[in-house]
Amino acid sequence: MARRRGIMSDELKFELADELGVGNIARTEGFGSVSSRACGSLVRAAIERAERSIGNR
């Protein structure tokens, strides 16, 4: 099965992780080591940012 191309760039993922205070964990250990609560917050932040960018158009 072919891998799906990610919607979010790695740059955006790490930027959001930095904003939530888990950037160092994500960089050193990978996103698999970030807590599920923090990952949920990352998704929420990404959705909010996408909605803001759509609203600005």
C-alpha cells in the first residue's frame, strides 16, 4: 500500500509543538513519545490555524 503524503509540513508540526512546550521531546524522541493529550492539543492548534487562514481569505 502506498504511503499517504502528509497534509502538515514538518516545519508546521514542530512550530506547533514548540508553542505547546513539547518541541524538544518531538525533536529528540519523535512524536511517538509525545503524550496523547499533547498530540490532541497539536491537532486542535493545527485545526484552529487552518480555520484562521481560511477565514483570512
